[in-house]
Amino acid sequence: MGETLRLRLAGLQQRFGVSAPGTDIALAVGIVGILSVLVVPLPPLLLDLALSVSITVSVLTLMVAIFLGRPLDFTSFPTLLLLTTLFRLSLNVATTRLILSHGNEGPLAAGHMVAAFGGFLMGGDLVIGLILFVIVLVVNFMVITKGSGRIAEVAARFSLDAMPGKQMAIDADLSAGLIDEKTARLRRRELEEESGFYGAMDGAAKFVRGDAVACLIITAINILGGLAIGLLRHGMSFGEAATTFTTLTVGDGLVSQIPALLISIAAGIVVTKGGVEGTADAALMRQLGGSPKPLALASAGALVLAAMPGVPTISFLLLAGLAGGGAWYRHTHPVAAEAPAEAAAVAPSEAPITDVLRIDMVRIELGYGLLVLAGGDAPRLTEQIKGLRRSVAAEMGFVVPPVRIQDNMQLPPDQYSVRVKEIEAGSGMIRPTRLLAMDPNGAEIDLAGERANEPTFGLPAIWIDPALREEALFRGCTVVDPASVLTTHLTEIVRQTMAELLSFAETQKLIDELPRAHQKLVSELIPSQISVGGVQRVLQALVGERVSIRDLPTILEAIQEACAGQARAIPAIVAHVRMRLARQISDSHVGPAGYLPLITLSPHWEGAFAEAIVGPPEDRQLAMAPSVLQDFMQKFRAAFDSAAQAGEAPVLLTGGNIRSHVRAIVERIRPATPVLAQAEIFARSRIRTVGSI
């Protein structure tokens, strides 16, 4: 029977959750119970229990505030302030009901708690008791409550004002690679909690202040109403009515004001804690008694006061001895963290001189007018940079180094500069409050705005007001926000300098992160046949021509094949790797029509280039007359311009022995034009010759 009852109770608890003290239903029932006290009379015994709970909760709250490590560890404090204030006010109403209705029955009319506090403070003297009670009210209302409320207001204002700067610092650290995404997410959540906490504390402080005002009004109502009821309804004398109802009123005020005073002190401790680390007791002992000099001066001051006539000498001598002993102890046992703290105060975190030698691989410098792009609400620049790094990694198999964002007061307000290894690789002017509209065909745009050139490719564009966005789209224009303009420019710069960004460390990282199944290949290849530096040069040659290195195992297999065939020169190894990647390279240049457009090199130019190559096999050089080179460039431009007018984006097809030398010339004219050897065309690819040089 007992086991059955226990199981049924457990089932009810699991179903309704009402017996667990921390559940949402228990909290809802508690709040409803507090509100019901406002209208339902309480017997004295139950009122004593409720008043005891109020005092105990206030003491507990004060202790938690004292031993609090940081304000955000007590994020439920604003809610607790509201609930405790509501609880005290409901108890005030309950005690007022008992005092006015049963006050003539004696000091126990409102319970033992009210009678005990009233009798203790009165001490048999009505006037002195009232004066002391008024002093307690003034201390709580004018000093503690008002001060903590003001501090909460200022803390909330400063916290909200500092949010954009803190958010920008987190985004900058994330972009610079100083923290990972998980840490950045944690810091953002802490920042949101901090702003929400101080904002809630600002509002909750108004409840505490309103509670003190309500207590003043309730006290006056109890005294005046009690006198009127005692004189008119119960026929009591003025002195008897004043003594009875004033004692009960003061007792009622004390049992509500003492918890209010403790809660106000707790609120003051929490909001004044600010940036103090550790608990309040540890911080006070560390900062008041952490240095021997203040203690020694305090001891000397107490000795001087002890020598003055009429002053309690023994008290000051005792204090002087305690302070002097503390100074001597601190002098002989200094705090371990004292020296670093003082050094940090004198020279805050002076960076070592070697930090000057560090180079940012990629850095964006913004004029002060563009800082909103890094810390604004609408798509943040940092988010787009993360997307850029992710897309480049997926497309090219190479992770772009972290991009650092910083302000540069020497730049004009709306200008930015992109630097690669501290050297400016591009710059531009953007308007952070406008949108950039461009015609896909390069025609002029008939819209109101500021004429400009698109920073990445120099196309004619116009900065328009955001209200004209729909009209520009209706006219067939491409409309881009300022952050996307900067990100597009950064993307193009990264693609142009990818070979330079692929450092030895990044190459080693790519090799180390290969799956375990390919580590045997790595151990056989490196360093017996080629060094990591040699692999780096091969990969740089590939990404320099925008060939993806995502299929790194195939590239390493091709390198091993080339080295096994005694091809030790890097150009020869690169040529063999490109042959192995023929299907990938051909597929990347297939046009929308499904075929690979080609512009071939005539036999005349094939022979001219082959005859102009001189030097040993490991270091072949092109020695062609400038006039012949000029003639080739003119014919090259004419062929590719004609193909572009026909809507084609062809590749230049050459012989394998001259491909790299032709590419070196083409790169200076049209860097994005691919140059392929005949062996790099996949056998099953659909091809079409659209021109010839």
C-alpha cells in the first residue's frame, strides 16, 4: 500500500511538477499566492511565518551579493528584487488590515513578529521610538535606495553606450584569428547578458525606491487611521490609542523596512561591484590591506588622535596598534600580485619590441566614417569576410589567413585600404549610408546620386539613396550594399595574391590535415623526394593560375610520379601535376553552352616562342625581341577582344614546352586569362575553337 502511494505521488510530481521547488509551476503558484495576500486576510500565525520568510530571504540575498564573484553571476537579481518588493508590499497590506481591525485587542493583534519589533524599538518611549523609526526610513530612502538607483542608471547607460565598441572588438579579434567562433559566440552572449542585466537593474531599482515611498505612506495611514479607529470606534483614550497603534505601526514598518534595507544594500553592492574581480570581502581586504603605507599612515593618525585631550585614548591606541601591526606584516609579507599590478598601472601592458616585426597577412584599414560597416546592425563586414574565407576554401582548397580590420585616422572618412603583407594591394571610396548601382552592360545610369567608379573593376556606377533601390532594380541595375562592395574588392585581391598568401606554415598545415589514409603517401614523398618548400612552390604555381588545390592527394601523387621520373625542376613538376589535373582544369573553364572555347596559337608563334627559349633545362628563360613581343600582344588583344564581343570567355591553347613562358607574358596583359597546354585538355571534354593568334 505504501509503495503504491509513493508511486502515485511520484507520477503526479512527474506529470504536474508542482512539488519540485524550482519548477515554473511552483514559481507561478508562489506569485499568485503573493498577489492573493493583497485581498485575502491572513491569520497572525501565518503572517508571522511570511514575515520570517521575508527577513530570511533578504539576509540570504545580502550574503549572495557579498560573496558574488561578478555581477553577471547573479542575473536573476532584478527579478528577485521585483518579487521581494511585491512580497513585502503584500505583507504590509496584510499587517495593516490586522492593525486597523484588531489593534484595540493588544500588542499581539498583528502577530508576534510585529509586536516584538515594535516593543524592541520603542523601549517604552513613544517619541524616541518614532524618531528612530523615521531615521531608519530616511537612511533607506534618501541614502541607500537613492544611491543604488543612481548607480544602476549610470551603469546601464554606460553599458549600452559601450556595446558597439565591445562588439566591434570581438568581431575584430575573430577576424584576426585571436579567438575562435565558439569563444566569440560566448563573448557576444556575455555582452548581451551584461547589457540586459544592467538595463533590468535600472528598472528594478525603481521598484525598491517605490517600496520605500509606499512604506512612508502606509506608516502615516496606519498611525492616523489607528488613532481615528481607536478614538471613535473603540472609545480609547488618546494616549492609549497612540501608544497601541503607533507601537504596532512601528513594528509593521520595521519588519518591512529591515528586509528592504538589506535588499537595498545588496543591490548597491551588486551595481557598485563593476569591474572588481573576486568576492567583495576578498577585494576589500586585498585593496585596503594590500599595501603597508596606508596602514602605517592610519596607525600614525590614530596615535595623534589618542594624544588629544578628552578623546578615548585606549580605543585609539588599540586601533593604532592593530593598524601598525598590519602594516608591519604586509611589509614583511608583501602580496605576490602586488608588484605586477603596480607595474601594469605604471606601464599598462607594454608590448615587446619584437611585436613590431609581426606582419599582418591581410589587413583592411578603414576611415572613421566606415567603422559602422564593422560594427553596425546590417550585414556586418566581418560576417561577409567569414563567408569569403569559407567560399575560397571550398573552391580553391586554400584557407585564406585571418583578415584583420582596424581603423586608420590618416585615411579620408569614406576610404578604405586593403594591405597584403603590409603593402597596399587596393583601395577605394565607398559611401556607408548609400547603395552602389551598376549597369551590367556598363552604360550610364539615369538616377539621382553620386557618380563613381566601382572600386574592384573600375566600372561606371552611381551611389544612390536606399529609397531608390527598387527603381534601380526595375531598370535592370545591379545594386550592392557598401560592405559587399568592399568584400568583392577583397575577394579579387585575395585571388590575385593567393600564391603569395600560401606560406610554408599554411602548406605544412594542409599536409598535416590530410586524412590518415593519405599519410603513407606523405611519408614516402616528404622529405626523401621533395621538401615541404618544394611542395609549397608547386602549390603556389597552381593557385597563382587559379587552379584549385583542394584535391591535394592527387597533386601529391603527381609530384611523386614526376620525381620518380627524375623531373626535379619545379616547372617540370608543375607541368606534370597540371596534366594529372586535366579533367579538373578543363571542367573549370567550360562555358555555359557546355563546351570549352579555345583560341589557338598558330605554328608561326609556336615556333617563335620555342626558338626564343634559352638556358639549361632546370632554368629555361624566354629571350624574345621586344618588337616581336609587342606584335604578339597586339594580336593577342585583338583575338580575345573579338571573342569577348561574341560572348565567349576562351582559354589560350599552346604547346606544353612553351606554356609557362606564354603565361608569363599573358599575365601582364590579362591576368585572368587561362593558358593551357594541349596535354591539359581532358580527352572527353567538348571543345570549340573560337579564334587563333
